[in-house]
Amino acid sequence: MRMNLMIATSNMGNAMPSHSDVSSMIPHDGGNLYDIIVIGMQEATFGGADDIARGMEEEEEEGDGKVGKVGGEGKKPHLSQKGKRFSAPSIVGKVGKVVRKVEEKFRGVTSTSDTSYNKFTPQNRKGAAFSFDSPSPSADSTALHSMLSSHLPSYSPCVRYQRGEMRLHIYVRTALVPALTDVEVAAENTGIGHLLANKGGIAARITFIDTSLSFVTCHIQAHEGKEHFQRRCTDLSEILAGTKLGNPKRYDVSLISHHTFVFGDLNFRTDYGKGKKENKEICWKALARGDFQDIYNHDELMRAVCNGECLTGFQEGDCSTFPPTFKVNRHVRGSLGEGLSVEDIYNPQRTPSYCDRILYTSLAGLDGRLKQVKLEAVPSYAASDHNPVRSMFHIDVPTIDKFGLHFPSALMSRRPKEESELRARNSPSKVDSARIVRDLSETPDFDLDHPTLTSEKVENEDEQEADVDYDRICKLTFFDMRCRNLTEMDPSITGGGSDPYIQFVPLSDHLLKGQHKSHRRNTTNHAFSHFARTATHRKNVNPVFDDVVELEIDLSREKDLMIGKFIALTVMDHDDLSEDDLIGTVVINLASLVGGDGGNGVRLRREKGGTSRIEVSKPVMRDCTVQGHLECTVEMCWMDGKMVRTTRSKNFDRPGECCSCS
């Protein structure tokens, strides 16, 4: 089954867009194409009430007359008594207008948020009757929300969040809202002292039919020069570090989401390695001859991603298919080759650059489920000095068979009695998933061969334990573990270096069964103290671990089967007097143990006796930057019947000969 996603990003230049501007960026009602529409906005505060009304009036002058539901079709929007007072043609009103503009600017620099997001839980997934806004949203927020809601009448907003001048909106087709199970939002300022919100980012994580998606919109350091480039790379890492979601909040969203998207005005510039004046001259000559590829080849962000300086592992579509998005002249609609010259479109004082970007990544082995089908700029958007960028994606939702299992039947046989029991447990469903499939079918290119059924949750823990099927329990054994070139976490005054150990954290609830064995489990991170771990190596950034760690994986619950399940090998730095520090993480896709795609750095070997073994060699990641490298071997064997045998010597040489695998 496939879901269609659209992402658009726009630096709005603090100018209220007209309806035609919005229509140029987002098709009316999604063009009947998209299931989820995500909009990232920067410089998205619009001054006083008069400025907002003027932006709406511009649309009426163009003959459309659609200004949203707030004021009714063809009328100025009602902007609250506060807005009306500031627009009064009196001395007091004029003073008030100045105060209003100062207030808006101040809010754009310092505020945390003036709107909230709806928390989706299984108890409140009831369609479009949500409450999103704060008790007193600003006039520009009210007008913008009204315009977008009227533009997308078949959608419900699940996120409308503002931090300073940044906004993140996520709209889901109303008929598909029951497929959402959770929404989380966090934001991070990267302005002075991490207090000013003129720059920073907003992250949201949603789950759509058991596929988790994270969206991070950013507005980061501007200007040309190496110091500004380095600050942009640092800003991206700080945004990811400051917007950790989930509970507890240890990992950045790219490590806990099946697919992650980073977009916004990232402000990376065109750099030919020359001085500012010469850079601009070379770039303008390339523009004049239509050589966008040459400009994109000298893009800072593309170089930084390739060199591992930021967003390591992320991908991007080919931006050279359209001209740079910055810095364009406002109120110019059109692009090069449409009767407009370079001088007509671009500001002569700046080096044209691809500032507005959309990048994406997937967890190990899930790359094939995400396909970017289009990436393009929107030169017809005239309100800003940036051209918006939008991208369209197909996302394959994991196949779920008629029993509601995320596990290919070929990988595990079921007896007739088991099938009847599973059928009974899966009926009735709390979510009308058949209706969701029908709604998805109304959009193009959806596969209806695998209807989705989600099982009813078992409320009684005793009933859950009674349902355990020991034929669906396997044991994972980790050995031959080593790291190299780990980041030094300790200050030089104490001798530098790091005191690393590896901790094994499942990224799915209830995935581990019972107790697990490791060298030691004590840690000062109390939220993670019950997870298996290795011994600590003191002052060693290239540790070789002699430990053997065993985990029992419980695959008995329908929603906890191996496909789409991950283990985080978390490299920590031990501290005696404070909480241990995160060095970085390697995420392993458990599907790789049963023949699925484990992604780069994972190689599968099948052994005798029904066991399988993967060899892992992957970078240690933190906030999308490389912090070292980890290698290990993982062996999986199925437990036979109800005899769950876990005895193993810590000094064995041949893991395949343990008692439970023989």
C-alpha cells in the first residue's frame, strides 16, 4: 500500500501571501493527489492588521475573491477587535500600528510558540474535530490558518506550530485521520544564547499506519563565508540535538523514525572558492548561460553532506533542474527562459544560491520504501525574495497480511489452530482500516492487494502473557564488538579521551522478552539502566569488547514482529560524577536477520541449524554527524517450543554451537 506525501518550504519574507501565491505552491485541495501535505515556513510573521488585510485584498484585485472562511468569500477577513483598533485612522490608531509592528517583530525573535498541536492518541482519533490554537492566536496566525484551511477543505491539520518567525503545518486528508496514532512536536532556537528564535528549527513526528515520519523545518545562519558555513553545519546538529522526541529523549528523530525529512531556508550558498565579489561574477555568468548544474556543483550543502559535515546519510533530488531560489526580486512571477532575464529576476547585490532545500533519509533497509517522484521550485510565488521549493514522495506502507501480521508468511509457518486463534484475536478492529484502504484508493497509484487490519489491543496483561507463542521467540547474540576513532567526550583537563561502553536499546516497546544477559547493566542513566550493556573501557577511543550480549526477542504480539523493528547499539561515555554522555548510535534493522534488507554496512550469512548471522560495520551517528565507527557480529536463532534456553559461556569461540542453536 502506498501513501502520497507532499512537502513544501517557503521563506515568506514577512509578507502575507495572496491566495494565488498559496495556490502556486500548494494545489487546491491537494489536487486530489496527496494524503499528507507538510508546509515549512520561515520569516512567516506578517506585521500589523493592515498589512495582513492588504495581502488578502491583493487577491481580490486579481479577481479571485477567495479570502478564506474567516471573513467569508469576497470579504476582508475579520482580524479581531485588536486588529481593528490598530487600523483606525486616528492618532491613537497610528501609534498603535507602530506598537503592533514592534510587537510582531519582538514576537518573531523571542517567542516560543503562539499555536499548539493536537496530540493524537488512540482515545482521541475522532476525525476533524480538533483544537489546535492557543486561546489568543495572533492576527497573522488567524488569517494564515484561515487561508490554508479554505485552500485545503478536505484536510485536517494535525500540526500548526510556530516558533518565532518559523511555522510548521501538517495537513492530513480528513478521511485518513484514524490512521494517525501519535503526534509529537519540539523546537530549538539557534539564535544568540539559544534564546532568540529568529533562527532555529521545529520538528514533528507522526505515525501513519505503523510507519513513523519525522519532519524538521529549519531557518539557519545566513551570509557568505567559511565562518557562516561552519555555523550552518553546527546549527543543523544543534536543532537535531534540541528536538529529540520519544520517551526518554535520547535519540535524534532520524534514528527513531522510519523516514525523516529536513527542509527549509537552510541558507547554504554557492561557493566557487573565490572572494565574495568573484564568486558572484562567476555565478552570474553561469546563470546567463543557463548552466544550473555548474552552480549546483559548487553548492555548500551538497559538499557538506558528502564530507560528513552535516546531515550525513541524507539524500536530495537534483536541484540543477531549476535555477537558484535566492535572492530573487519580489513581485516577479516567472523564471529564466520565460521572457525574463537574469537581471529581471535576481538581486544584483547577492550571489544566487540554492538556499531553500528538501532532504530525506530512511532507517537501515527502508530506503526502497521511500521514493522521491518530483522536486521543483515555484517561481510564480511573488510575495518573497525566495522561490519556494516543493517535493512529492511515494511511501510504501509495510505489507500487512489478512491476519494483521507484519511478517511474511514464508518466513514463519503457522498451524491451522494458530491461524484460527489469530483470526479471532484480530476481530473486531478498533480502527475501521477497511475504510482507510478505500480512502487511500481514491488517490492515484495505490496498491489494494494487501488490505490493512489492525488488531484490538489486549488490555489485560495476563491475557497478553497467555497469548505468548514461544515458537515466535528468538535469541540475538552480539559478539566481536569493536569501535574505532570515537569522539573524545572528556575534557582535556582530565586527560581527554572517552570511557566507552555499548548499550542495547530496542526502538519498539515490548520487543525484549524477560531478562537478558550482559557483562554488566549498571549505568547512571536511570531511564536506560535496565538495558543490556558491555563493560566500560577507560580512556580508549578504539575499544575492543570481549563481551557477549544475549537478547531474547519476543515476536508473539501482532504489532511487535520483526519486520520494521530496530535495535539501537548506543555507544555511551561513562562519567563517574555525572550522567553518562551519548557518543553516538548504530541502528540495526532486525529484518536483516531473516533475509530482509539491512542497508549499507550489513552482510547476512546463513549458518547450519537454522541460525543466521550478520556482520555489521557502520558509522556511529549523533545528530546526523559521524562520531566514530562500530563493527560487530550478530547471530539469531529461534527458540524451540516452550524450552527457552539461554545458557551460554562468555568465552565460547563458536556462537553457532550454543545449546539453543544446535
